[in-house]
Amino acid sequence: MGAGLTVLGGVAGTFINAYVNSKKAHQDEWWKLKREAYSKIIETLQRVAYYSQIVGNHERDGWKVAEKRKQEIIETFRNHIDELGLVTGVGAFIISEEAANVLSELEGEVINFRNAEEFSDHRHWAYSKLFSEALQKIRALAKADLKVR
């Protein structure tokens, strides 16, 4: 009977250990997904803010570049705006509710901007500031959510 209890205890211990390890592996995988989502969102926000500044500077200074280069810059900027919408939608179920709210508030402005036909330095500077502020908020929320310093 003592040997049977020992075997039973060993089997139970094995199942408990497997359960704990499985749960830890799931938590580790979820953390990696969160990290990747935040990284992609932060990287895209950074690009949008950067290109918004570039376009704003050119608008202010009179676009002293060739028309082809101007169109490339504007197209790159619009592509980053589109990418921001995509990563926001994809990452929204993984990131914290607070971070999702920041991106949701930004989304309406992004849609308006994406659909705009004309650019102006004033609009670009305003949007650059908006994107930069959202970037700072998302960075802080990501650090808190991922429990990194």
C-alpha cells in the first residue's frame, strides 16, 4: 500500500508539474504577443510622427524637392497612416484597455487625416504633435503592461 501511495503521489506530482509548466508557457507566449503588438504599434506611431514632421517642414518651406520625391514622401506617409490603422486593429485585443483607448481616440483623427486631399504645414505639425503624444502614452502604458522599466 505504501508503494501504491508513492506511485500515486508521483503521478499526481507529475500532472501538477505539467499543468504549472503549461500555464507558464501560455503566459510566456501571451507576454511575447503583447510585446510584439506594442513594439509594432510604437514603431508605426514613430514613423507616422516622423513623416508628419517631414511633410510639415516641406509644406512650410515650399517643397524644395523634385515633384517625384514629394509624391514619394507623401505616399510613404499615407502608407504609414494605413499601417497604423492595421496594427491598431490587430493589436487592440492583446494590449491593455488603456492603450487601446488611446489608439481608439487617435483613430478618428487618423481617418480624417488619411482621407484629406490637401496637406498643410499647420495640419502636419498638429498631427505630428498628436502622434507624438499618443506615442508617449503608449510607451508608458506598454512598460506598465509588460512590467518593464
